[in-house]
Amino acid sequence: MVFVVLFSTMSFTVNMHYCGGALVETAIFQKAKGCGMEMEKPSTEGCSITKKNCCEDKQLAIKGQDELQLKVDKITFEQHVFIASFDYTYVNLFEGLENKRSSYEKYEPPLVIRRIYKIDETYLI
């Protein structure tokens, strides 16, 4: 239950670097390094045409849940039935294990008259 609460409240960010429309790198919890082909900003003085950069960075932020139900006094009837049936099933899951007996307790192995391994031996000459 602790892991469910931890992962449902945790927020994280996925950074993606695209180069030429293809995904090159993905990073979680840090910035994507890139492919090394980013364009430097050229000076645009006296020039009306600018070239578009082929690389693009995208960021996907997944936000965790901020509100938790800490009080259990507002449990619905269906939740109450589920909790009761789960507890009953779990308690009775291991009930009969101590009482079971093995059917081989009074088993006696057969008497060995001949050495069976000697009969089946073969020798290469």
C-alpha cells in the first residue's frame, strides 16, 4: 500500500529531444542532452530570411495526486464489503495447512532382492 501511495503522489518530467522529426533522446528527471546539431543563433542584422532549426525539445510533465483521503470514516458500503471479504479470505487462506498429514508417513520401501543397477549395466569390450 505504501508503494501505491508513493507512486500516485510522485510527479516527474520526461524530456525528449527530436532531431529532424525523429526521437533521438529521452531523459527522466533531467534535461535531455541533445544530438549536438543545434543551430547557433546567427546575427539577423540586415537579413530578412532566417533558417529554421531542425532540432526540437519537448517536455512532458506528469503531475502526481496532491490530495489524499486520510480519514476512513467516509467509506462506502461497497468498499466496506470489499475490505471485509478481503480480510476474511486472507485470514482463512492459511488455516488448514497445519492439520494436513502426509500420505507417505507409514510407507515402507520394497525389499531389494537383487541389485537392479547391476542387471542393467552394459560393458563395452
